[in-house]
Amino acid sequence: MTPEFKVFVVEDDPTLRELFEMLLAESCQVVSFPDAESCLARLDAEKPDMFLLDVVLPGMDGYALCRHLKDDFETSDIPVTFVSGLDDIEARLAGYDAGGEDFICKPFEPEELLRKVRRAQRILKENRQLRDMAGYAQKTAFTAMSSMSELGVVIDFMRRSFACDSDTALGRQILASVEQFGLECAVQVRSEGHEHTFSAEGCDLPLETAVLNHVRTQGRIFEFKHRGVYNYGGITLLIKNMPLDDPDRCGRLRDDLAILAEGADARLQSIALERRNHRTRDGIGQALSELCGMLDACKRDHVADQEAGERLMLEMQEALIASFVSLGLTEAQEEDLTQLIHRYFARLKMQAHRGFMLADQLGAVTERLKQLA
């Protein structure tokens, strides 16, 4: 027992009151009362850790006083031990029905009294420990729920960021997500040589832009006063009202905001890659269109050249045959010249055919590139 353990003794016999005070003085604070009414009046000023009640009292008896105490929310948990000269089952049942926790029969041994008080103190200590544990468990549960809620904001941002197809859309989504934490912020998004600043007050405000241009060179994560800065690649996040008065929440927010900023930078890089891919596809499409036009023009020119070549060969053949009369050639010589012309004419057609085959192969490759683009 400790001196802080306080016992209210209600006993109409002054000798017994002195005995209680003497036995418990070294280990408890003892306050004694001659009747129930004076005890109840004292309860407005202070509460004990234990009641020792005589059953037979002037005015309100011990049973009635116990029922009154147990009906009062502020005293219902304080243990009550009856001290009575009645030692029968009816007296004990009456004490039990009134809400008492223990019973001492007069006359009693001092050790018995001390043992009962020590037991009451142990119960009180255990109850307080249970309340502390319950309070800690409740606090832990609330912290876990808050943490899950805050993490849910980050997860929701990751999901929504996939729908952002521009730097502006991403910047506004970052603002909206940070506001769900109950925080004020400004964010700068930098990509492919361009930068934009966003806050609840507007976009690209000169003063905010100047501040963000400065803090983006100060390190990955740092704080000054009640502000926090998170730099990840092309993202700078400036929090204006970090809850420094709540260290637990502040610590969780640091982790959540770092994850959010890092995820935003990853999405920003993805958006830039998508833009580059789009420009590449457009360039390839334009080049394919020009290539198709060139192939069509080559085919037309090749057909025209082939037709012109065939006409020239025919004209040359006719001119040679007509000249046979004036050249004075033999029939064998004329036949040899004619066969020679036919062979070169066939080789010219074969060469033209290879040109058409090459054009067809280039056309097939072009179609495949169109499908890939």
C-alpha cells in the first residue's frame, strides 16, 4: 500500500474510528466520518480509493449508503467493504445485494483489515492498468485508422494520376489530393524545359514561382518553420502548414507526402514519354505518307520509262530491218542481227520487271510500318 491510497471510514463508534486510523495511518490516507450524511457531503470535494462502512449507522445505514454510492456514476467503481458485528448469512447477502465487494466481521484482527485493504488496492491498481491499456488500445486503433485513411489518399492519387495526360492535369490532381490531408500547398511541375506552378490561389504566380525555384535546390526533403518541402525529379511540393503540434501525424504525413511526390514524378516522366512517343508516331506517320507518295511516283515513272524504252526498241528494230536492203547483208547476217536485237529487248523487259518487284517489296514494308505506327 502507498500513502496516496485514500480510505473513507464511516463508523459511528469513535473508538473504532481511532483504531482504523491507527492501523492504516502508515500505509494509507484515512478520513473517518461518524455517519453516512457527512461522508456524502465530503464526496463533493474529494473521492477515496476505498470505503469501509459500518452497517449500523445513525440515519442512513451502511447498506443504504452503499446503494447510493453504487448508483452514482462517479463512485460506482470504488470498492466497498462492510464492517459489521453481524456475522450471519443474511447480513452478508444484504451487503452483497447492496453492491459491496467484501465483508469484515467485528471484532477483527488487524492483519485481516490490512489484508482486505491491500486486496482493494491491488484491484484498484489492476483496474487502472486495464483502463490505461484500453486507452492505449483505443489510441492505437484511432492512429491506425487515421494512418489507413491517409494512406488511402496516396493510393487514390496514384489511381487518379493515370488519368492525367498533361502537366497541368497532374499538378491540379496533386493539389486536390494534398487538400484531403487538410494541408495547404503549392506545387511546381517541370518537364521538357517547361515549368508550371499551381496553388489554391492560382497558377504561375510570380512570388510562389520564385519561392519554389529557390527551395527546389535545397535538398530532397527539408522543413523550415511550419513548412515542408519535397523535391522529387520534376516535382517540388511545398506544404505551408505542417501540423508540428501533432508529432505522430506529422511523421506519418512526411512519409505519405514523400510517396505522393515520388509517385507524381514517376507519372510526370510517363506523361513526357507518352508525348515523345506521340511525336515519334506523328513523325513516322508523316514519313510513311511521304514514302508512299514517292513509291507511287516511282512506279508511275518506271512504267512510263519502260513504255518509252519499249517504243525506242521497236523503232530501232524497224529501222534496222528497213536498213537491211541498203546494207547488202545476207539472210544469215540479217537473222543474226534480228536475234541480237530480240535478246537485248528481252533483257530490257526483265530489268524492268525487277524494278516492279522491288517497288512491290517496298510497298509491303511500308504497309507493315503503317500497321506498327
